[in-house]
Amino acid sequence: LVPESCLLILLGLVLGGIVLAVAKKAEYQLEPGTFFLFLLPPIVLDSGYFMPSRLFFDNLGAILTYAVVGTLWNAFTTGAALWGLQQAGLVAPRVQ
């Protein structure tokens, strides 16, 4: 009913809340780099590995469309924003 990765996140939130309530102060602060390098990949890979392949292949066209359109949108808007910042003089002249 609920994916295992979601249950693990909820379990971590509950246990972290209990530890924080008992200890009254955080003894360990999770750094963003640690989260993105060591915790997020197993969650994403677990979700992708256990996704039913039938649903994936039934929606492959929509997935690829969103991937291509999203990539093009991000590339053009980021490029236009950087070009606009450079034209406005908000970027140092030595930056090429």
C-alpha cells in the first residue's frame, strides 16, 4: 500500500523527533552534502527498482516528453537569465 522508502522516511522523522524531544538539543546536524550523496540515492534507486515495469512502459512517452521538454526549458531559461544578468551588468566583467 505504501512504498518502503516512504515508510523509512516517516520512521526516520518519528525517531528523530523522539530523540530531539528527549535530548532537548540536536547532537548531530545533517549536512546537505551527506544527504544528497549517501541518503538520497538509495531512496531513489529503491523506488525505481521496485516500480512495476508495466506502468513505466505504459507511460514511457509521457516520461520522455517531460524529460526532453523539461531539459530544454531549464537550459534555455538558465541561459537567458545568465545572459540577462550579464547584459544588466550584474555579472563581473571578467566572467566569460
